[in-house]
Amino acid sequence: MSSHPITEDDLHGFVDHLLDSARRGEVQPYLDAHPEIAARIATFSHQREALRAAAAPTFETCRWTLRTSVYRGRPEVTGAPSKRRF
């Protein structure tokens, strides 16, 4: 076990699946030993999933628009210099 205390950043990283396996293995026992914190983290996880589900249609639309724009070679997406003068 690490001598580093579990921080708020670790808890958010746990929710967002950003921790490496070693640190995740340290956070899980901490949550098992602190049910009140585990409940709060479970709420964060549910909120994360709800936000991802709500944003999914928008994300798919943006991804399609970007893919179409790159395919058409639009300068503002590809980074090519614009030939238009204002």
C-alpha cells in the first residue's frame, strides 16, 4: 500500500477511470473502508453516466460534422489557409 493519502483528485480520477491500476487498487479498499465516501463517489459515477448519455447525441452530431468538414477540406477544420479576404 502506498504512503500517499487518498485525495479528492484520486476520487475523481477513480470515477472518470483515469487512475492507473496500482492507484485504483489503493482507492478501492479506501472506499470499502469509508462507506459514506463510497456513497458520494457512487453518486458521482451515476451523474457521469447520465451526463454522457445526455451528451451522446450532440457528440455524434459534432463528430459527423467534423468528419464531413474534413472530408470536404474546409480550411477552418483542416488548418489550411483560407483564400477568402474580408
